[in-house]
Amino acid sequence: MGRLVMLVIGALLGLFVLFNFLLPMLAGLIKIALIIGVVALVVFITVTVVGKSRS
């Protein structure tokens, strides 16, 4: 019986860690990656436009 109780407590603790720490951290990393991607796209478009206007 004690083993079953510890299994349930461990599963609940694992879900707690997953939803309170890991998923928000992954969401933050995805947000940062999107921001870096948008900045890189703007820089690429700017360099392309300036390069074509010079020639």
C-alpha cells in the first residue's frame, strides 16, 4: 500500500514540476527564438534592399 501511495505522490510531483517549471521555460525559449528570428529577418531584408539600391 505504501508503495502505491509513493507512486501516486511521485507522479503528482512529476506533473507539478512539468507544468510549473518546464513548460513555461520552453515557452520562454520559443518566444526568444521567435524574437531573434524576426530581428534576423528584418536585418536580412534591410541588407537586401540596400544592396539592390546601391547597384
